[in-house]
Amino acid sequence: MEVNIGDVYAVNFIGWGLVHESALASLEVSLLDHSSEMYRFTIYVVHKSKTQSSVWMPLVYTFGHKDLEICMSWVNQINSHLHMEVKRPKNLLVLVHPRSGKGHGCKIWETVAPLFSQAKVKTKVIVTERAGHARGMLSSITNRELNLYDSVVAVVSSCILPLPRIYFPIFMEYGLFCQKTWI
């Protein structure tokens, strides 16, 4: 198994406990004797689906070590890397459109909201109430208010769209967004 640090969005120290042998058990030589007690930490990762290129899958891996200092060193180094990422959002304005398409906007947000929470990304969620609500809200927001957020995200029934600031008016006016215009 290989984990790309760029795909990691969170890490948590778990504590002392059992680490169970994984798929490695099918190999003739096992790295662990079925299960072992040690200090553990969990890494939360997103991987691109091999069958659907537009789908990202959240995965969780648990690692461990018998030495607490070594385990904590790994956790601290991963957390340091995550906090140093300049492009990593810390605060998002989320616009949920509950009635778009098949009307699954709220359900999609409920599914992905825990990922943002685990990644320690603050979100202000606004569920739109009518057609044009998002357009009106974004047109009335001041630059000072807008600068409180790293990005604005639109959650519609089929996907989640990051909206770069310079394209808000285009998105709101025409209701569509071309990937080639994303920053």
C-alpha cells in the first residue's frame, strides 16, 4: 500500500490498542502475527476511483508502532505538513441547493460534511430557499465578508463545485460552470 501525502486530509492519534493484520495475511510471510498491540494513528485519505475518473473515495488507514515517541513523531510531521499547505482551505462558504436536479443537494452535503470537519476546515453553510437566492446573496456580500473565506463551494444534486472568486458573477448569471475556467 502506498499513500501519497497530497491525498491526506487528516490524521488522528488513537492511542494504545490492537492493530489487526490486513490483506497482508494472504501472503505466505506475514508482517504481523495476526494482531498486535501498539500505539496507533489513523490517516484519512481521498483516492481517485480507478473506474470513474471524476469520483474521489475517502479511505481510512490505521498505522501503529510500539514506541509512543515514534508514533507521535509521525502524527506531528503529517499534521505539520497539512498545516503548511498554502493552497489548503481553512474556511469555506458552502451554498447548498436542495432542489437542483433530483433534489439531492442536502443529502450530498450531509455525506461530505464530515470530511471537512475531520480536515479541520470551517464551513458556513447556507441552504438556498428559492431560485436566485445564491445569486442575490453573493451579489450583496461585501469584499470584506468574502475575504473571510478561502473559497465558495456550491453543492448541487450531482456534484460539489469550487467557485473561484473571479468567476462568481459568471456562475450566478448563467447557472453553469466550465471546468476550463476553474483556477
